Amino acid sequence: MKKTGLTITLLLFILCINAQSITGKWRTIDDESGKEKSVVEIYKKGDKYYGKVFSIVDPTKRDKKCIKCTDSRKNKPVLGLEIIKDLEQDDDEFEDGTILDPENGKIYDCKIWLEDKNTLNVRGYIGFFFRTQEWIRVE
């Protein structure tokens, strides 16, 4: 009887941990237009989290390159581009990384947290100036 209770408790604990994961595919929603722009896949490499553009909604933008980028991503295709780098988990938040806006080539400090299991808040900021988007989990 004790083994069954312990097994159930352990399984529930694992499910809770997995429900709080930011890894997976996320539908990006433009905070100005409210329209879906792309799908970003967030994954873990070592102890850090990264995100790359998995798909682009607008077919006319699928072959675009990051011409305004100023680092090693300059002139690379946006599709497949790593736009989130080096996020570290700090309790329920993921921070101390960067996020790239491929449209203007700017790199911002980044902080991410789950609003709920299907809503991800993504904040890019410089100093006290920030912009936050809600991304929706792709099922």
C-alpha cells in the first residue's frame, strides 16, 4: 500500500514539473497587431535555454535573412535562426539571457516566465525600457 501511494505521489510530482516546462514550441503573437507571426522552439542545452524560429506564418517572409543583425547571425535565414540565447532558470523565471528581434537586428536582455502551462510571457528589455509578448504553447 505504501509503495502505491509513493508511486502515485512521485508520478504527480513529475507531471507538475513537466507542466511547468518552457521547452517546446510556442506560437509568437505580435504585441502591436495581435497577429501570429511565427513558432519558436525553446530547448535546453546543458544548463541553459535557447530558442530558434521553427516556422514563419507569412509565406512571403519565410526566405528572409537577418540583414540588420550585427553579430554572427548577420545575413543568416530567419527560419531556423537562434533568437533566444543563454537563459538560466531562477525558480519560476528564466533570465540572464538575450533575445534577438530579427526585424530590427537588435539584441535585448531577456526574461521569460510561465503565466500558466500554455502561456509564456517573453520580455525583452534594455535598462528600464521593456516590451513583453505573450506566446501560446503549440499542442
